[in-house]
Amino acid sequence: MGSVSNVGVLDKALAVLRAVERDGPSGLAELTASTGLPRATAHRLAAALEQHGLVRRDAGGRWCLGLALVGLGDAASASFPLADLARPILVALRDDTGESVQLFVREGDGRRCVVSLQSPHGLRWIVPEGALLPLHVGSAGRLLCGELGPAGWVESVEEREPGVASVSAPVIEAGGRMLAAVSVSGPVERLSRQPGARYGDAAVAAAAAVALASATVPA
């Protein structure tokens, strides 16, 4: 596997942790297959992560996410109040549109989903909170790269996933810096091939409300 941080052992340990996050409880064979690591390396790293409480064993002996991550997640949320400030606004957006809603922030060469609210429809687009997605595809990714249409939003149709459409609008602070992207996403059958025309204005209004809420937080 290629190195992301130029610290090979850290990259490999995170690959094990991400595999458990993505695939759920995993035995050694599953970890080896999903990470591409040698069996002995995968076992050594999983055992080390277990010692730190980042993974644990379930009743069947499979590794799953550890409870130490709960405290880390709480600390991360406390240090990033935008997600909590945005959530009630995004709930209203989800309820008004009936579609899934996300809040993305740029993280290196990717975009991290920090809030994800699912549509009540049985057929819906689900992005797990915490997921790291590509930056240069999808409406939110292109928006966070600096692209912005004249109406204040960016739309995407089947760009990253077949059958999925989305529209995203920027959360911009008073100084002009883009803080995040608010997205409305769902099946093309409902959002149409022009999701911006359908929900662009709603995404822009929600993004502006999130920016206003963030302005009340002391720097």
C-alpha cells in the first residue's frame, strides 16, 4: 500500500482502523484481504490498536472499533462547533426537501462529512458521518475546490455514483473564507438531472443560515 503521511507504520495502522470502520467486525483474514497487508503485519497492528483501546474484540473474537474512539470523537466534536451549530438548520433543510443532507469540510485532498441526515424515503443516498470522500468529484467536492456557479451553488448528476444527484452551496464566513459545503443529495429520479434548479435556492439559504450561526461563536 502507498504511504499517505510518509510514516509507513502509521499509515498501515490507520488502514487497519479504517478497514474495521468500513467493513465492521473483522477477523484476521478479512483484515488481510481489505488492507492488502501481510497476515503477520495486520495481526501485529490490530493487536497494538487493541492495547490502546482503538479496536476491541467482540464475542466472536473479531476486531471492531474500540471504546477509546468515543472519547476522541467527543473531543473532536467539542473542538469543531460548526457541526452542532449547523445540525438544526440542516434538519430543517432535510425536512423541507425530503432528501438526504450533508455538511462537508475540506480535509487535505479530500472532503470529510461532518453531518449526515438521511432522507425519510426508502430509496435514499446515505453518506456516513466521518466518511472521507474525493475532493474533485461531486458537487460538494468541486465546491470546496473553489468552483461556484452564478446562482451560488454547484450541482452534480451521476458524477461520483451512478443514479445519484446533488447540489451544494458554500458556508462562507464574513472574511470570505469558505468553511464548509451544505449538500442536498438523492436519487436522480427525484432530484432530476437539474438538482440545482430544484433545491439550489434551499441549499444556498441553509448555507447562509449556517454561516450566520457560526458568526456568533467567539474566535
